[in-house]
Amino acid sequence: MKTKNLVVIIAFVAGSFSSFAQSNLLNAKTPEQIGVKTKSQVSLDNDKPLAYGYVDDRDILMGKTTWEIVDLSERFNFPLYFPIDSTNIGKDRRSLFDVLIKGIKTNKITEVYADDYFNTKKTFKDMSSSFTYIDTTNAGREEVNANRDLYFPRETVSYKTVKGKKVKVVGPAAPARVLDPQFIDKKELTAQDITGYKLKGYWYFDKRQSELKYRLLGICPIAPEAREVGSDNPDYIDLFWIFYPSIRDYLHEYLAFNEKNSAMPVSFDRILDSRQFSGIIYKEENVYGDRLITEYVNENALNQLLESDRIKDKIRDFEHDMWNY
């Protein structure tokens, strides 16, 4: 009987995951039919991310806030980075950055902040200078200076006599010449320029369940400003911080590529919530104003990495020390 129930559970789980794959791929007779779901498939896909259980403050025996950096150049983190260009892949495959930007532009993501303590809200208009940079090239400036009257035409001035008096008449200026696009330097920040993500999370020991748990609180993409894209030594900045619990439903709708089984892609919410990424702690909450590791371990990358591991071990050892052998 137990074996039979196990088979039913496995079949249900496999069926629910298979609905994430590209729909109707094997039954389509034309390319237009790929991705078209039946009504039953749509009803089965109408699910939600795994809800967080209520945690009373009195149930938290230990808590620690940490900040991590997720390096997108690491192979394990590729599902968060690729595809950087989804034009020829399909509308269902996007990088995490494209998903976040789309949500901000369409107002599906509203809890966007300028800092990791979620104090100051930001709008896409506030961040537009970081995403798009438009300037005139040196050749364009020379072109404008050489033909200034054509690009900035003056009003026409003439005189006529009215009742024996000379009157000045100002006419409209001629249409200004439009600068050729070859003289315009336009840079736009894309998913390809994102180097990593900063994550803010909370580790806590739930004494009711005697278990160490993690709750993700915030996420922030890291990239150079649009004006520095393509430069040799760009300065990387925090583009924006998003309060993560507010976007779980939204991220659950978008799927990342599963390298081991493309028929079962995984939602971005599941990847982040289950910590299916490789991160390095760069800060923990402390009495010194939550100072960075780099502020007290200077000019030694190896010691900074060891300090990051020490913080991880300190958190994990707390759970280990709760047990007697």
C-alpha cells in the first residue's frame, strides 16, 4: 500500500512539473501551436509559490541577518544569468534581470528601494539614467560647431514701414537640422551587463521545529552604469533593492532553464527560496553598524573569503550545538 501511494505522489509531482515545460511541443503541427496550452493545462498551472508559515517572534531562538554576493560568472549560478538574449529562444525564457525590469516597468513590482534597509523608494524614472546613457560623440560636437547656424537656426528679422514708422518683424526660425545617428553615443544596460546579485537574508533557529531556516528578504542586481558599459575599468553599483517577499508570486510565473532536464524547468522563486545558488557572505549584522568584511579584513582576498566561511560556520554550528550525542 505504501509503495502504491509513493507511485501516486511521484506521478503527481512529475505531472505538475511537466506543465512547466514548453506546452504542446510534441503535438504541434505548426510552430504557432507550440506553447499554446489547453484549458485543463491552464487550470493546473494556476498555482502559487509555497506559502511561508507564520513564525512567532517567541519561536526564534537565534537570528542573524547576512548579506551575500552571487557571482554570475560561476557556472552554478548560470540559471539566473542566461539567456542574455531571448529574442530567438522563446517568450517563456528570460534572465532574472529581464524579469525584474519587466515587472518594474509594468508596475507588477512596486517595492523597489534605493538601499538594503528598504527606507527610500525608487521608481523606474529615478533609475533611468543608470539604464540608458545618450551623449554626442566628439565627431558630433565638431559637426555641430562647424554648422551651428543649421543646428540652432536663428529667428528671421525684417523691417517694414507702417504709417511712416519702421517696424521690426521677427519671423519663425528655419527647421533645425537633425544630428545624424552616427554622431550619437547611446548605451543601454542589458542582462548581459549584470555581473551578480546581492541578497539580504535572515537565518533563524525555529525552536518549535528545532530547525535552522533561511528567509530571503531582499535582492539587488549589480552592474556598471550605462555610461560605463564597455569601458575597461567600470565602477559597479547597486542598481536597486527589491523587498523579496513582495515579488514571490510574480517570480513564480517565470521559469529558469534546468540543465539536467529541460522538460522540468524551475521557477525563479524556487531557485532563490531553496538557495539553489552559490553565494559569498560579504556582511553580517553587527555592533559596528553592520560593517563590511572588507572594512576590517583589508587587502587580502583569501582572508576575506575565510572570514565569510567563518560566519557561515558560526550560524550552522548553532544548530549543531542544539543536539546532544
